[in-house]
Amino acid sequence: MELWFTEDQTRDVRISCRVKKVLFSGRSQFQEVAVYDTDEYGRLLALDNIIQTNIWDEFIYHESLTHVGLNTHPNPKKVLLIGGGDGGSVREIVKHKEIEKIVHVEIDQMVIDVAKEFFPELSSGFSDPRVEIIVDDGIKHVQENKNTYDVIMVDSPDPIGPAVGLYGDEFYRNVAGALKEDGLLVAQTESPFFNRDLISRVNATMKNIFPVVRMFLGIVPTYPGGAWTFTVGSKKYDPLEVETDKLPDLNTKWYSPQMHRSVFTLPPIFRELVKE
Amino acid sequence: MELWFTEDQTRDVRISCRVKKVLFSGRSQFQEVAVYDTDEYGRLLALDNIIQTNIWDEFIYHESLTHVGLNTHPNPKKVLLIGGGDGGSVREIVKHKEIEKIVHVEIDQMVIDVAKEFFPELSSGFSDPRVEIIVDDGIKHVQENKNTYDVIMVDSPDPIGPAVGLYGDEFYRNVAGALKEDGLLVAQTESPFFNRDLISRVNATMKNIFPVVRMFLGIVPTYPGGAWTFTVGSKKYDPLEVETDKLPDLNTKWYSPQMHRSVFTLPPIFRELVKE
């Protein structure tokens, strides 16, 4: 039997991977949820037929989204994660011992359930007593919780359908409102090859709200184009001014004190997106 | 009509792109040569059904292979390029005005002919009077030309079939012999995700031959895994000791003086490949 999962990465490019077994397939209130056991990537989570995460390369995305911001803030006590129901980001966040409270707002209960059942390597952090999971809309949560968080991380899906609101001016203003006066935001901001207009718009929007805005890069082989961007919006602390030689060892495979700085070095073709 | 080109990137992963038109298809003495006009990537060259280059992302690979090494050597006068018959590397090499002679050894005349006809954006450097094209085996050329070159660049295909010899101990020793006493080599060394054993072996082999060995990274969306490695083997000059603020502007889209340094910063999962 030849079973293949195929994602349309763009209208004209597809990635396919061989599937050993379909482990789960369901439709939640929000999206189609599927878990495949694949030969190359191990277990893989697809939402609306788009690869969200997989055992093989997930660490790069999750370490990037979390440690850069958490190590930029000198004393993060209360943090918020929006999205990322697979648990990979929570697993990285709980490595920071100085954090007292981790609020995780995920809109889709089915993603959390699937993560607990099929991705124990990712969802292991859910059992940390500092983690509170709230099944709700992150957009609403930041509207309703003012001046509350030190660091907010946005682990959003692609800007399609309901997730469009996670890339807009109003959302970032509400995030800024939910942050304390020295708080900072880190958001995944899509592909620097395929989402160039979005990145430029998000960057300009954030610069209207935050005094410090910095884009950095990761590599996610299973995302379109391989390169991936993340953007920091900060009220006070600059990720480039961190004393990286004092950073703790977080048992990471992608992030490191050296990487903390170098991921912000952008090639000219990406610098032009953020007018640096 | 739906026409798609599909490459098996590994046994279990495929990339496909929509094709507007098949511009060329032939078989040379060495390989199957095809040129497609694609919707996403523009014109694309495939050898034995593996994407070699395309108009859309070629600059990253070609700028990486050439400028890091040429800017590490303080005075490159005579340089050798092995492989890379598409011309993209030559186009970047000729930007270095201090070079007096560029020997380009490509084994397959058909690749050169196809580049001239279908890839004028890549092959434009062939007309530079400093360029001499020799249709021959690069392995033989470095055996026969001792103590000749300041910089040698190896733009090799994947380590399959006849190209296996471009990754072996004997080849690197002959390259070292073809270099002058302060010369240096830059070779593309495949994917840090999918060719990990090869990279470790090549790195160890080079360290037996060259006092300075450094691996660096690029991102090539159309190559397996997105991330790509290049390795410098140098008799004297260290790419990390270059005074990057004195480097000339080379009208590049990927390489820059800042990137010259940061591409050598490896995440832990790649550092372990080279025991750094």
C-alpha cells in the first residue's frame, strides 16, 4: 500500500510525505484535525490539511518561539501563550524555572486532546502545576486581561479564516494592553519567501505600538520555503542587548546563547521586508 | 492541463511544482537534463530528476558558495570552480574585481549549453574575459594542476554515482595539492538534516588535511530540508577572522558582511555534526 499525505504549500508547490498509518481524523468546531504516523517525520499533526507540527522538526519552531523572548525579559513571572494546543511551546516554556504562572489559551479542545493522546513528547508540559489551560479565543483573552503578563507568545496558525485576527492592528494593541509596562510579545510571522506582504504589514503595525521591534529567523523544513520568521514587539527590553553569556542551559537542540544573537542577522532580501 | 514536476527528496518525502512548459529534455553522456518553466520558481534545471537550480532561489546557494571563501582570502588572483555548469557561481565570482583568472571545470557540456540558452540570468558571467571553461572531470583537473589556485570552489551534485568521488579523502587531498600554500577550499556539503553521516565524515576528513575547517549554513527552499551546508577548508585564513566592515558591496541579496559571520553560528543539533 502507498499512502501519502500531500499539502498544497502554495497554489503551485506541494509537499508530500509517506504515511504509515492514519492515527486520527476528525472535525472540530473550528477545523479538520488529522494525525498521521509518517516514515520521515514521525507523528504529524495537520489542521485543515496544513502541517502544524511533527516529531521530527518541531523543536526548532517551539524553541524559537519561546526562548528568545523569555530570555530577553529579565524576570518573567506570568506569561501567556495563545494557540499552540499541541503543547510543544508549553514544554519549552516550563523549562524556565523563574516563571510562576503560565496561562495557555487555545481555542480548540480537540487539538489539546489529540496532543495528549498522540504527542506525549510535545504535551508533557501540560502537567506542570504552573500551567493553566483555558479553552477560549485568545483575541478575547487579551481584551479582557489588562496589564497582566510579562511575556505573551502567539503560536498562531496561518492567516486564513478565523486566524486572520491574530495578525491585525487591533489584536497587537490588545496584546500591548495585556502586557505589563515592561512586557514583550513574540509572534510567529510566517514565511519570508511566501508571506512578504504580511510580514511587512505586521512589522509596520508593531512599530506603531512597540518601541522595540525585531524580526528573527528559524528553519522549519516542513513549512513552506524552509525559512520561518518570528517577530518580537517589546515595550522596554531589546533582545539584541541580552548578555548572552549569562543565559542558562535549557537543554535545547536549536536555541543557544550564540543563536540568540545570530538569528536576528537578516540577509538583505529579508531586511528589506522590515526596512532595517 | 495540470503538469507537475515531482522530485523524491528522500524515499519518503516528495516536492512537486506546477509546470507551465517543458523547455528542454535530453540525455547527456552523464545524466538526464531537463528545463521546466514553473509557476512558482520560474525556470528550473533538473538533473536526473533532482532540482539543481531555479531562477527563484538560486542566488542564496550561489552567493553562499562563492563570497564567503573569496572574501576570506585577502588576495585571490586565480580561482577554480568545479561543477556548477549552470553559471550561477561564475556570475557571483566575476563580481570580485581583484581576480585575474577564473578556471571553470564542468564535466557536462550539455549543462553549459542549456544554461546559455535557458538561463541567461545565471550564465551571464561566462562572457567575462577572465573566465576559461574546460569541459572535463574536476577530479582529474586537481590531480594535474599542483600549487596553482588561491581559492577552489566545489559546486557538486548530490553524492550519487560519479559525484561520490567529489566527497572523498583522495579528492580533498588533491584539492589541497592544487591550492597554493595559503589557499582555501569551499564545498557545498549537503543537508544537515538528511546527510548527517556524510557531513560528519567530510568534516573529519577535511580536518586531517586543512588546519582551518569551518561549516556554514544557507537556506535553499527547493533543496531537501531547506537548510544547506557549505564547508571551508583553509590552509591559512580563517573566515571568522575577516574584518567584515572592510568588505566591498557585491550587490547581493543573501550574502552581506553581517551574514559573513552569522552563517557560521550553528545550532546545537548541527554543531554536533562537526564536533565544535
